[in-house]
Amino acid sequence: HYQNQLHIQLINIHDLKQTVKTHEKRVSFEVSVNGGQTTDETLTDHENLADEFRDLKQTLIDLQSEFSIFVGSL
């Protein structure tokens, strides 16, 4: 169970990392083209990425806690 969960979370981390890199390039492009401004859509995407990061972080914290309890019960 934990091996599967850790594998899934590793994939989620990788996917989020790639999405953040793409977003970072988009922000840099918009800032350079639009005199330091980004679009509302980009700002919304930025907030959504922040939410995804917080959710993933909490999932990892929960998984760590569950695993610690499991190991402690052995």
C-alpha cells in the first residue's frame, strides 16, 4: 500500500514540477512582452499552482504520519 502511494506521489511531484516550470516560462515571457504585467489568467493559474502545492504537501504529511503509525505498530 505505502509503496504504491509513494510511487503515486512521486509522479504527482514530477507532474507539478513540470507544470511549475512551464508556468515560470509563461510568466517570464508575459513580463518581458507586457512591460512587467501578466494576464489575469496567468495570475489565476499561479494561485491554482499554489493550491496544488499545498494540497500535495498535506498529502505527503498525511502519508508520512500514517506510515509512522504503521511502523510503530510492528
